[in-house]
Amino acid sequence: MASLRRETKANYVIHDMIQAETTDREDHTFCGIMFPVKCKDILPVDHVIINSVAVRGALGPLTVWVTKDENLNGEISMSRKNWTKVYERVHSPSFVGYSELDLSSNPILLSPGQVRGIYIHSTRRGDEAIVYDNKVKTKTHDDGFITVLPGRAHVSERVFGSVPIWGWGSAWRDNREFVGQIKYGACYRLWNPSENLSFGGNFRCAARSLFMCQRRAESPFSKLPDDAIYYILNMMRWDWVNDTSAGMVRDQKEARRNRRRQMIADMEAAEATGMAEAAPAPDPGDDAEVGVDEDSDEVANADEEEEVNEDDDMDEDSVADDVDTGSLDSAVSDEYAWGDHVSSRNAFVYNDDDSLSDESDEGDGVAGGSQVQHRMQLRARRSILSFLRAH
């Protein structure tokens, strides 16, 4: 009967001492640091549990806050009502080694694809409480389970305070990075027929081979019912057949490239079919017979201008797509310099693109999703214009 009551997620948490450790240049020390953390959806993970964070500095009375479990839509509110306090304790100074803030009594849970903001603050007087860095990369830390993104520093001794320690200006600084460690565990999803595509290629191949053996009369597995095979696969962990997070990332990237190629091929085929079915344009000398008046010249001129504008739009999109990560970082740093103040009312906007959206896709020669959509719109407009000119 156990095979008929298969679990959907593990009843244990894998604690392999997974430790996310950031770079440490000690660019700044001040009262607090706020940063987003995203749980990736590459591996068959049900949720990630953050058990502790570690920081260094003069420390003092520390609190840890986390955004409430909701969809942030790319923005983190700076209002206190949208945060929950999960830790509070006084720590002695630790200028060299990291001091661990144990969250095990109130851990932070992240579901696949979810982003939550973490805010660490000290009410100690002065500007030496917590060490953090200037933003250097688009991702502070990136592994197979989570991504730590650059955040915003706080220079007020009050939690969520809007007045800095010197009494004027803004209390927040953009483009800062968390310095420290994050320890977390992962609870995996278990195999079920509906979850088959969430597992790696090796696991899916093993499942297919097992069912193929069961269908052969000469195989011992032929004596087992389907539910027994389901139960065997349900008890296997995702990496027991040598699947890796890097391999699954490659597989997902390749699948996405193939989908894009297919979309472009379908659009080109649809455009070619539509152009072939369109009637030929009438002879200009027959304008009086078909009812075309002098406005047709204006329509043609408008069509030419539209095509010119479309070409300009395509050039702008191609230029935007050719911009690499470094130039984007420089553009951001130009807009928000390291010394710029940010109002406490401004929501923190973050880029939650996962590892699948990196520069490795650009070498493929296939346009990005935004460019594909733009091409679809342009081709649809051209088809409509061609049809109107023909009739």
C-alpha cells in the first residue's frame, strides 16, 4: 500500500553544510545592509531553509528582518510593515572572523523562483557596526541553489530609519553588497510522474529504462506492477544517477535555445505563407477602376516611413542586445554612484534574472525573448500593410 501513497517531497532536509560565502574587501562599515536572495528553480527542490547568516564588524545589538512571504514583482518595499523580524541579540565585536546569527528557531524559507529580502541592522552608535562592500558584479553569490543579489546599505542607527547618523540627507545607499556567510539546507521534491521533467536527463533516462525492462517478459522487473516502479523512483534522490546542477543548467539552456529557434522558424513560415496567399498589387493605371484615389500616395509614403522606423527600432534593439553585463553595470553605476543617497520611500528594484539568462546565451546567435516578440510584431504589421496595399 505504500506505493499507492507516494510522498511529493522529502520529510528530511539535506544539510551538507551548504555555505554561501561572499567576497570580503571591507569597502565600508556602517549600520546595516539589505539584500535580496533568490531560490533557483533548476534543481528539483521543494524549498530552501536559511538557518543562519554571519557578519563581522563592531556588531552590537543586531536584528535580522525578512520580507513577508509574498510576490515582490522585482521590488522590495522599504516600509517596516512589509518586513518580519526573525532575530534579535547583542553580539560582541568581531572584526576579523564572522559572527554567526543563528536563525534555526525562526528560519527563512524560500520556494523555487521566490525572492525574499534580508535586512541585517545594528543599533550600535557609530559607523563600524557591519562590514559591506561596493557592488562589483550583478550577483554577489551564485550557486546551484540560491543567488545573492546586490542590495542597499543603511547608515541610520534606527531600524528602517530615514535620518542618517549625521542628521541630514538620506539614510540609504544603493549598489552595495552583503559581506558574510549564509548557511542553508535544501528539501528536495520526490519523483512522481507529474514531476518527471523537473529531474535531470540521466534520471529521466534511468526511469525510462526501468519501465522498458518492466515491459519485457524475460526481465525480472516484469513481475512488478507500475506502482512498484513508481515507488522505487520515488525513493531515489535526484543525483543518484550522476546528474549535476551544471549539467541541468546546460540542458535547460539548450532547451530554451531550441524553443527560440522553433519560434523563429514558425514565424518565418507563417510570414512566407501569408505573403504567398496575398493577392498581387493592382496596376497603378487602374486606380480609377478599383477606387484608389490620391490618398494612396500618402499611404505609400506612410508605409515607407513605417518601414524606416521599424528598421530604426530593430537597430536600437540589436544594440541593446549587444550590450554586455559590464556595460550594464557601468550604466547603473553612472545612474547611482557609490556616494548617491536614496530616499527611504524608494522601493529597492532588483534584477532577479537567474543563471539561465547570462551572457552564454548571446553567443548562440539567437535573439532574446524581447527581440523575438518585437520581430513577431514587426512581421505582423508588415503582413497587414502588404495585405492593405494589395487590396
